[in-house]
Amino acid sequence: MTADGAADGGGPTDGERRRLELEKKRERYVWLYLGYFLFGIHIVAFVMIYAVKHAK
């Protein structure tokens, strides 16, 4: 055992494992927000194209 209570196997400690899980969760949220943002940009672009083509 080391001073911080982790086994000498070289595996991740409890705190490190929790940090990695939180990082993965945050990364998923970043990808979701990016997807929604890009989808929204396309919707706005299609509405603007429609408005320009149907303007008098």
C-alpha cells in the first residue's frame, strides 16, 4: 500500500476514476451542445433562404 491508500498495482485511484467519469460526462454534454448548435444554425439558414426567395 502507498501513502494515499492505493494498491501498488498501478491502477487508477478512486479519485482519479471519479475525475475520468466526470470528464467523460462533460465531453458528452459538449458534443450534445455542439450538435444542437449546428442543427440550429441549419434551421436558421433554411428559414433565411426561404425568406429571401419569397421576398417581393
